[in-house]
Amino acid sequence: MKLSGSVCIVTGSATGVGASCATMLAAKGAHVVVNYSRSEGEARETLAACEAAGAEALLVRADVADDADCRRMADAALERWGRIDGLVNNAGVTKFANPADLDLLEAADFHRLLDVNVIGAFQMIRAVVPAMRAQGKGAIVNVSSNATAIGGGSSLAYTASKGALNAMTLTLARVLGPEIRVNAVSPGVIDSRWLRDGVGEAAFAKVHDQFAETAVLGRVAMPEDVAEPVVWLLEGADYITGEILMVDGGVRLGAGLAKPVRPGT
């Protein structure tokens, strides 16, 4: 895909990986839809960064768990630019809960995570597919997690939702080709506000050190480390579809990865 002049939607692009994806795409000349559901101030900063890079950008508040919002976001891109070339499904939520303590999760937690992380991604894909098919090409990248390969993660519900997202990625790559490519990236721990706020600074420091020691590359990812392969899968991977690309610094190869501590031990 030639990114210059293309139109890309990045869900959950107020902060972190989504913001990095949006600004990288803008720097390559893409028109970008910046999406947020709650963090309006940060989303406007991302919008300004995209515009400062010389790109046209559009700010859309939408909750991907709401199908009408997904269709409205796609329609906004089409009304502004007349096409949709790329979609990055980055919006995601979790409930931080030790996977070893099964009593920390309720059915409602699973429902909320599936609504956003899986159904939301599906609804966004469904919303952009007609435009991509009409123009004869398009590319989609889903942001998953390496927790699906190593176990663990922020909670069982989160890992299960990302496993479902990976399965959906493979199926959609099969049924939407050859016009539309569908891939996913699976990052490990990322140094981001999302994780710091979720577990607190003290716990984050422990997680950071543990994963930095376990990663073959010896460090935890920054948001741009994940955004770069996302952008590459849109722009430079025209013969790749149905791929789940691990972007975890080799954490899954680390033999010393600690298991979650069981409650009461």
C-alpha cells in the first residue's frame, strides 16, 4: 500500500500504541482518523501531532463496542476523503486481575472485554469492508497480545479476548482476500500510561524489570516499537495476510518467565 494520500482509521489512538500508529501514518502522508472514547485531551494532542506532520486528520469520538459508532466512524472517513485504505484495531480494555486468582473475575468482566476487544474489532472491520472492496484493496491490522502464546497477561479475560481476536484474524484473512489483507501484532509488556495506571507505579516497576530480564532483547517495548510493525504491515507487506506477528522482544523465548503467584502463597 502506498501510504501517501491513503486514508487510515486508528481506533483507540489518544495515547500509547494507537497514538504512535496515528502519528507514524501521518508522517508518511496518510490521512488519519484519530479515535477516542474518553481521553479527549490526549486525542486532541494526537490530532495536533498528525496535523503538524503535514497530514489531514479527523477526530472522532466513538465506542467500538457500539456498532452504530463504528459505522459512523467509517462514514466520517468516507465523507471527508471518499475512501478507506487501512484500519488499525487498537482500541482495547482489560481488568487487571491475577490470573491465578479465579475469584477476581465475574461474567460481566468477560462480557465487557469481549465487547470491546473482539466484537468491537469485528464491527470496525465490517464497517470498512464495503469501501475497501469497492476500491479493490485494503489492509487491516489487529493489535493482540503475546499473552495468547505464553499465558498470563493482565487477566484471564483479557488473554481469552486476544485469543479470540487472533482466531478471527485468521478467518477474516481467508474470507476477505485477495482484496483485503488482515494481520495482527502481538506485543508483550509496553511502557505506557495504560499499564502504569492499571497496576500502579510500584507494581509496574516490578513487571518492567521482570520482563526486561526475560526478553531476549533485554528491554520492555515503547509504544513506537509496536507501531512500527503495524505500519509496516499496512505499507510494506503486500504479500502477507493471516499473520500473527510477535512483537515482544523475545519474551516468549525466555525460560525464566515467572508464573503468577497464587493467592495465599
